[in-house]
Amino acid sequence: MKHLESIKINPKYRKKIAGKKITILDDYITNGCSFEAVRNLLISAGASKVNFIAIGRFTSHAYNGLGTYQKEDYSLTGDLFSNNYTASLSNRESNYGLHGQYNDYARQDVENLKDILEL
């Protein structure tokens, strides 16, 4: 809930989200709470699909050293492009991220991406 209270959709995108597939690129993920807030906001604003790409991941001592991604669905009502909306948790899948696999080659992929972006 704290992420839904602090993350807002810029009102200039009000007419640009409906029916769109949106991809979010983030630097790090721990449990996915901020992404889940954004995903819920964008889906509620009419996005047809939201993809999330995280370059790295902070670790936790739980679950073999990896933080566990927790999928959360919220019921959002009101004006999503302002502070005038309410959110209530409708579903939480706490085991959603338990079966993910660590990609040992991801470090090299990040290095390759870094080289591309420094051109």
C-alpha cells in the first residue's frame, strides 16, 4: 500500500495508456512491491499489458538468498492520475516468485547492455 500512496501516473499520459502494451525497465528489484503498484495503476488506467524488466536484484536471506517476488492485485477506484483514488488489496500471491530461477549469465547480459548504452 505504501507504494500506491507514493507512486502516481503523470496526468499528461491520461489519453496515452488505454489499450497500450507498456514495458517498464528498472535497475533493481527486491520483492516487486513498487512494480506491482505501477502494474496495478497502469492496468486500471486501461493498459492492455504491462511487462517488467529488472536489470539486477537485491538479495534477501530468505528463499535461498533471493528476495521473493510477491504478486498483488488491487481494486483501484477514483482518479488514478491524481491523489484522489483509493486502493484495496483484492489478491496476494505470496508464493508467486518462489519457483523462479537465477540466471547465471545475466551478469554478462548486463555488461553487454552497459557497453551498448555507453556508445
